[in-house]
Amino acid sequence: MASNSTAVTSCPTPMKATSNGIFQGDNPLDFALPLIILQICLVVALTRGLAFLLRPLKQPRVIGEIIGGILLGPSALGRNKNFLHTIFPSNSITLLDTVANIGLLFFLFLVGLELDLKSIRRTGKKALGIAITGICVPFALGIGSSFVLRETISKGVNASAFLIFMGVALSITAFPVLARILAELKLLTTDVGRMAMSAAAVNDVAAWILLALAIALSGSDKSPLTAVWVLLSGCGFVVAAIVILSPVFKWMTKQCFQGEPVREIYICATLAIVLAAGFATDFIGIHAMFGAFVVGVLVPKDGPLIGALVEKIEDLVSGLFLPLYFVSSGLKTNVATIQGAQSWGLLVLVIVTACSGKILGTFLVSLLCKVPVREALALGFLMNTKGLVELIVLNIGKDRKVLNDQTFAIMILMALFTTFITTPLVIAVYKPARSAKIADYKHRKIERKNKNTQLRMLTCFHSAGNVPSIINLLEASRGTGKGEELCVYAMHLMELSERSSAILMVHKARKNGLPFWNKGQRSDSNHVIVAFEAYQQLSRVFIRPMTAISSMSDIHEDICATAERKRTAIIILPFHKHQRVDGSLETTRSSIRVVNQNVLEHAQCSVGIFVDRGLGGTAHVSSSNVSLFITVLFFGGGDDREALSFGVRMAEHPGIRLMVIHFFVEPEPVGEIISADTVGISLAKPVSQDDEFLSEFRYNASKNDSITYVEKTIKTAAEVMGIVQELKHCNLYLVGRSPGLNSSFALNRNDCPELGPIGNLLTSPNFPITASVLVVQQYRSQLPVNSASDSVDGESESA
């Protein structure tokens, strides 16, 4: 009776939607619309600020959102009654919860979109064993801890529902949060990452089934048969959705074509189906989010429809509406209810139970599956990740009166703690082993004694716009086929943004290093993949796809590590500027420039930066139609020798003509001493290397009609510009990043240090050329990238 009277007295008066304004005497905070706007702005600012502060600790954004919700609730700022009654008055909570649950509804739809049942069916025995153990052991320990809690702080609750809720809460692994942690730690493509993702996907499905059972049991106060009817109706809903909605979504997907915008009617229809499914499951007695989740799972994972759905709704939902759910949870969390030794002891018990169940259970079964100790321990820590799904379980338990205030606060702190410790512990115990031994990595540059050895290249691209010119560059680089075929690793550089749908990229990353097609599986419909696949089938070039998913600040680590692991001789990077219609170069993204600079500094092989001005046109040119005129500007030094070596390989192609212009810088008298260095290089050893290299080149060029060798003596940079401008029909310039020029020969422009002086000259807006440019830096062992000296080139070949 007391609880009923409390419910009556606390019933809030409804709020009007909009005010007449402060000048007409209305307080905007007394009206629903301005108040919800203020709440959203406050929540977004606080949660994003906390996420930014926690970023150096590599914590996922959900940690900042959970802490933000707790800070706004009665545990911190909410202890000030004026703040709580002004910003979160009791008559606004219903609207806040409604908007938060709409956000949750669509977020769970996105989670369903990201869950691929086909990949779950292909889960290996190891991952399946880890998943089952990771569910059963913590679930059993959760039931055990629930008996302790019921005897102390949770007396009088629904016993069966409480057991299930505790078991589910301790056995959950947050699939989206785990994916982000793995991506930020660069573990997605490792064995540990693949196993963790597969196990978490299985765990996710099992958790939703168990949660549906818990909800059904928690609402069965009237009759035990009610839970049975709820479960049967839920199963009926799933079957009906599979029978009715699956064909509809497959038909929609077939009506959407790559490269064309998805029609608005399909987007609106899908969103309406999500809402209708939410209504149906809420009508049954299961939470509305289940309907949305099921609809998301049923949407086909290939084709442009899924991408369009994510693009249309994700930023609004996860950016504005979903943080309200964390506040709604935080307003129910009062850490102050955890008082006394008993309560804090129970908190420690729950944390220890949760961690031991997940970590020890996963660790032991991993060892049984012959997983190395460090990897097994890392798997245990990763599977202990909690997140939004945990909060959903706890909030439903709180709303259904299964969890009281104290138990709810204990469980929230447990979820926060277990997720917070995941990243530091994984970093401490696990570092992926370097798979390529330095002794096996002999050919780190194109210049080599044996020209018939296989050339391995890593070519990177950010978008589809880079692909046609890259394929034409590969066609030019494939040689005659006398030696081993060209091996190319095509790496798609994808930024790991704050968007939750970055998890969709996991499916691409899981195919990292595999062929473009697999037996029994349909090729990826992505037109970029199709372009590389078609080129591989039509040429003697072996291409393997790669995907790097990381933040732009450290994606260079993925590039350099992959190049070393695959033992490539050169990395080809796209320039950070693209060509506009008028022919000028415009910055695409400044962050790409930082990536290029970092790769130049840290790469353990040669690096080329490709300034694309439409090499070969806007489409792939077939081998028989290739007709390119390539020019190498040679001043001397290791970088220029590397550029010339690349040009010589290109000249093997029957459709390519190569011109090599060897520039001699005329010496200037210095006092009574006249420099005898006719090529402007100050060290004797590089001069001898250049002479030996050029002697061999000239001998071979004399037997090849497609190669022209010219020598020019110059005094100033203007003469270089004049000579280059005379080349009217050049398609590609190959230049070294650090040519062998003495300090007295100044080229003035140095806007982009990563291009070097000649590269800057050829990309200058004041220099009217339309040819593409490839700027090459030769690998130098134990030398900083800015050093023009290559005195250890002999060492690098044997490294």
C-alpha cells in the first residue's frame, strides 16, 4: 500500500510542449521541448568531453558515456537538488526515457545490421568453445552470487527472474565495444582478434535469447503461464519475421545498385518496419528493442542498402539520442546507496565473480584448445568487456523491480570497472609477434643485382577515386614476365572513426590477406574489389587485398608493419592532394599528408608518393592498349637510382617508352678551389655507386629501342624547368625524393618536404604540366629519412 500511495503522490503534472518565450513571462525549462534540447546538449557535451579525456588511455567512448550518466545523476551533480529539479525535473523523466528508448530502438537495429549470422555459422570450434564457456561459467557464477545478494540486500524480489538477470548480466560480452577495442589496439586481424570477435558474436546472440527469457519471467506475477505465452509469442514473432520480412529485404537489396543512390522509399519503409517490429514485441511483453534487433539481423549484409541505412540514421541516433539512455541509467544510479562494509564487500564479490567467470573460464578453455598462454589470457580479458547491452539488461531489471537501487548501483560499477580494465590488461599481457624475420627480408628496394627476383609492392588507397590510376601504374610496373610475377598487396586505408558502424569494417578486416574470392562464397559486390579482381584475372599480376582500420594518427603503423610482414620492396602512397577539373591540385585531407610523412620516416623499405593527374585516363587501360611516355629525372644519389630502377622495370612493358635525363650541375669556383664534383654530390662512395649503376644502365639501354638516355649540363633550377617543359607528351615523371644536389643548387620551393625539391617543382601551381609524378625514397638502413646521404646502401641490400 505504501508503494501505491508513493506512486500516486509522485505522479508528475504533464508539461506543455513549447513556451511563449522568456519575454512573455514563461520559463523555457518548464516546457518539454526547450528542456529536452538543453538536456541533450548538456549530455552530449559532457559525454564527449569525458571520452576525449579518456582517449589517451585508449578507453572506448562507452566508458565516458557511463561515467557522464553517473555524474549527472544523484551520485554527483544530482546531489544538488536545485540542479536535479531544474535540469531533470520529475515531470520530464517520462519524455527523457521515451526519447532515449527511441534512440535505443534504432541503435539496436544498427547492432542487428552489424551482426552477420553467416559468419556465426562459420565460427570455428575453438571460438565456439570459448563462446560457450564464456557464457556458461559466468552465468553459473552469476546465479551463485544472486543467492548471496538475495539473502542480504535483495530480499523479496522475484527469485527466478533475479537469477536469470544476474546470470545474463555477468555472462554478457559487448560485441560493439569489443570490436572498437580490438581495432584501436590493432588486433582485429590477429588470431586473437578473429577468435574474440567470433566468440563475442555467438555470445551476443545467446545473451539476447537469455535476456528475452529474463524479461518473460520478470513479468509473470499474475500467472506462471504468462511467461510461457510471452516466450512462445516471441518465438512466433521471430519465425514470422523470417518468413515475411526476409524476402522483402532481399527484394529491396536487389533493387539497389552499386554506385546509385538508394531510393528514399526503401529507407522509409525499413525504418517504419523497425518501429512496427518494436511495437509488436512490446505488445507481446518483450522489450521493443528486440523487434528492432531482429529486423536488423534480417537485412542482407551485402549491397548498398545496408550502407545507406547506417549513413542515414547512425549519427543522429548514436550522437544525440543514445547518450540520453546513459543519462536515464545514471539518474537511477545512486552510488551513495552502497554503504557499509557489507555493501562494498558485495561489490567486490560481484566484480571478482564477473572477472573470474569470464577470464578464468575463457583462459582455461583456450589452453585446452592449445592457444598460447599470453593469447589465452588476452582472450579472457577481451571477453570480459561490458557495454551498452549490459546497461540495457540492468535497466530492464530495474524497471521490472527485479533489481533494487543498491543492487543496480553495484552492477553498474561492476560493468564500468570490467570494461575500464580491459584495454590496459590486454596491452600488458599481449603484443602480436612479428611474423617476418629480418633475416628473411632481403629485397627492401627495387634496385637489386638480380632483376628476375619477384617484386613485391604494397599500394595504398583511401577511396575508389585512386583505383584506376593505381591499376594503370601496376600495369606499367609488371615487367615482361621473364622473372617471377609481380606481387601486389592492395591496402584499403579506412579510418576508425567514433561512429559505431565502424564495426561493419570488421567483416572486411577479417578477410585481410585472403584472395578476393573464396570457394563457395560470392565475390564482394564492392566495385573497388571488382576492379582489382578483374585486373588480376586479365594480367600476370598477383593481387591480394588488405584492409587497415585505424585512426589516421597511427595508421602508418599498420602500413609499415604490413610491408615488413609481407616483405615488400616498395610502398606506394597516394598524395594528399587530388586534381581538380581545371588541372590544379586541391588538398583532399591534411591527415593523409601526416600519414605519408610518418610512413616515410618509419618504413623498412622504399616508399613512393604518387601524385595522380589521371595516369592512363579515368579507367583501367588494357595491356594491349597501354601507350605511356615515362621520364626519369636523374641527378644522382640513392633515391634517384631507385627511381631509375623502377623506370627500367616499367620500360620492359611493350607499350612504354622511357626517357632518362641525366643532369650534371656545372661546378662553381669557391675562392681558389674549384669543385671537381660534376654531379653535385659531396661523398665519393655515392658517386662510385652512381657511376657503376649508370654504366650498367647505359649498356642495357643501348640494346633497348624503347629507352632514351640524355645528358644535360645545368647551372640553375630554371634550366631544369625549361628542359622539363619541352617534354610535351610525358605521362609520368619518376624522381627521387632526395636527389644528389649540392647545397649551392637551390630549387627554392619546398612546400611539401615529403616530395623533395624536384617533386615540389613538378607539382608547383606555377609549373604547367599535366603528367603524374611518382616521388621515390630508397630504403636506407639506420639513417633518418631526411638524410640525403645513402652511404650505407650496400648494407641495406643485405639486411
